[in-house]
Amino acid sequence: MSDATDGSDATGDRVRAHVFVSGRVQGVYYRASTRDAARDRGVHGWVRNLDDGRVEAVFEGSRDDVEAMVEWCRTGSDAAVVEDVDAEYGDPEGESGFVVRR
């Protein structure tokens, strides 16, 4: 994992966040809105629904853009009611593009 104090890692300023979002986040266009927001910021990764009602996402990109996406998840789509966002940061794994997984 990178040193969070200097804002850099082995690949430059690229970081990865693995995020779990809970609340009313399924059936409210949360995944599609996440995809659109990530693509607007040039963030790579994926988003999917989990069987337990949460949404899981991975974001890779510049530290600022990834942190912006994690912050975006705290509100999400217009119809969502987000209760909690749990994000773990790490080294990027080479995600390319941003997709909704089934």
C-alpha cells in the first residue's frame, strides 16, 4: 500500500479504492449513476449489487478523482438513501474503463 502522507505510490499518483455502500442503494439507479460519475472523472473500475443489499465498487485513478468518487458515494443517485460508505485504499490493479457488473 502507498504512503498516505505523501500522496504517491509505485505507479505515480494512481490509487485504488474498494468501496461498500449500504442503505437504500439498489433499485434506485445507484450503479448507473456511479458509472456515469466515474466516467465523467476518468476513473476506472466497476460497480455491482451484492446479495445483502449493499453496492460494491472499485475505483482506480488519480488520488483526487478516486477520493471524489468515494465522497460521491456518500450521496449517490438522487433516489438513494446512503447509510454508510466503507472504503479501503490500496495499490491499483490495472482496471480499464468503468462497467456495471451483474
